[in-house]
Amino acid sequence: MPVPPALDAVSAVSSSSPAGEPQHALDLALQGGGAHGAFTWGVLDRLLDDERIGLSGISGTSAGAMNAVVLASGLAKGGRAGARDALHAFWAEVAKSARLATPFHRGLFGAFLGNPLAVWAAIGQYYDVAGRMLSPYQVNPLNYNPLREVVARIVDFDAVRASLQPRLFIAATQVSTGRLRVFRNEELSLDALMASSCLPTLFQAVQIDGEAYWDGGYMGNPSLFPLIHETPADDLLLVQINPSRRDAVPTDAAAILDRVDEITFQGSLIKELRTVAMLQRLIHQEARASGDAVFAQIARLRVHRLDGGAHLAQLGRESKTNTDWDFLLGLHAAGHAQADAWLLEHYDDLGRHSTFDPQAEYLSP
């Protein structure tokens, strides 16, 4: 798919850009991971504060999708400051609404942000077990979506649909085929965003134009190829909030299920990164980049990773459903600090070379 003409200006940013204009265009790939998405909020807050960086495209799933769409809505209405304010308002509303909810519904807030295994206190554990024996059409017959009203209050979907910068790619899984569906700016709606976070053991499938959708994490957490093919930026930053590795082997049932879900929701990303690595190796070996537009895009791609997974894993799996405001602020502070450190170390690498090597990570024996 060709890059929309409205984005041509983004591709021109460089170190010679006028004062006040971004010097580097950056694509962002944002994972889902329950309340840990507040860590990504901190990362985005820091990136938005750096006017040297322009955001060309954002791909997101579950909590990553929430962050992406809220950012785009705020940016369209109020620029960088508006985007930062919108993200703050969204997470504050999540904490406030969850605090006023019942224990069961409070747990659903964390789950609906994209945490595949919702582990709560007493009453919540009952619903977790029931959810494995009964369908959400029985347990949740009214199809209560705790974030729906929060998102509706914060996001201006008309503004998101009318804006082409940044380009948005929001992943959902089509139930009938198991295929990835990517919703772009002009297609985005409240239902599309809810579909990206719809865990089938807890919520009824989201119906859009006669098709049913579940959480996008099954097929893209997040999806990388739309960023490669449909935006002009050649620098892609993956903001990872799920751990790539856990050294301890889980032994109790809940921990085992949690790790199974982490691997499942990480699998699609690993496959895409492996594909990118294999293509870049092939291009390098056969020197084919100059003759093929797609190969040229992949050859130019510079991959970066801001990995918060190892830090967040230390907080425990229950923390993925913790929507206490002080806890979310702590996650925000951690993400902000890590993004600040990443920029200090790697800003000069943007536009030059990758700082994360998928070939070494996923193709080495």
C-alpha cells in the first residue's frame, strides 16, 4: 500500500530540519500487557516531550492500542501537550473508575487492558475459575466493558479518523478465520478499539460489520509489517512490556498458565521479528535491495527496542491487574526514566543504524 501523500513531509525530517521541527521520524510498536501499559504511557510521555522526534506511525494491541489511540486523539486536538494531557487523563480515569467498581469489575479493568490471565483476590479468583468453565456469555451476559465509557469520554474518534499523522495500526483477531485484522485511522471506532482488547474467556466477541473479533494479541502483539510498508520512517522502536525470558520455571498452576499466556501473546511478535531478520539477512547476502521496493524498505529498516519486560516481571503477575493510581504513577515514572536513558544512549543512532539486532536475537542457534 502506498504511503499517503499527507505523510510526505514526515519522510523529509533529518538532522538539517529547521529549529522546532522534528529531526527524526520514528515508528512505535506498542505491546499489550494489562495495567503494565502505564509503563508505556511513561515512555510516550518522554518521547512527546522531545521535539526532535516526530511520530510517523504507531502499531498497538490491547493496552498498547489504548495508548496509541488516546495519544493520536490528544495530538490531533492539542498537539504534543494535548497528547500528554490525554494520556494522563486516560490513566487517571482508569484508576478512578476502577476504585469505584466492585472487586469483580475492578479486576476486569486490568483484564480488559490486555492481561490474558486475570488473577484477583477472593471474589476475583472465583470468576477466574468460572471463566474457564463457563463462557462470558454466561458469566457476563450484559457484556459489561469497563473501559468502554472511559475511552468514550477521552477519545475523539472523529479527530482520529480525520488525522493521518501518526498513522495508526490497531490489531484484532477475526474469530471466523483466525486472521489478523488491522484497523487504520480512517476505520477506527470505539468498537474497533474494544476488539483489540477483547479476551474471549472474559468478554463477548466484538461485532464489526458482521464479523466477530477477539484480542489482537493472538495474531499481532503488536503487528510490525504495516509500519514497515505504510509509513516513511526507517527507525522502528519496539516498546516491550512482556518479558522475553523468565529464568525460573513456573511450578504452580496459576504461574504456569500465566507463562503459557505470555508465550502465546509474544509468539506473533517473535515470528514477525524472525521474518524481518531472515529477510534482512537474505537481502544482505544477495544484494537485492536496489531492485525491489519491498526489499528496499526492509533493508533500510533500523530496529530499536526499549525493553521494560525484565523490570516489570519483577512486580509479579498480579500487578498486571493493579489499577491503583499510585501504582500506575510508579509505572509511568519507570517508563519515563527508561525512555530518558534510552534517548541519552541511543538518540544519535537514529537515522544511522539499528540498536537492536533481531538476527542475533532470533536467528542465532
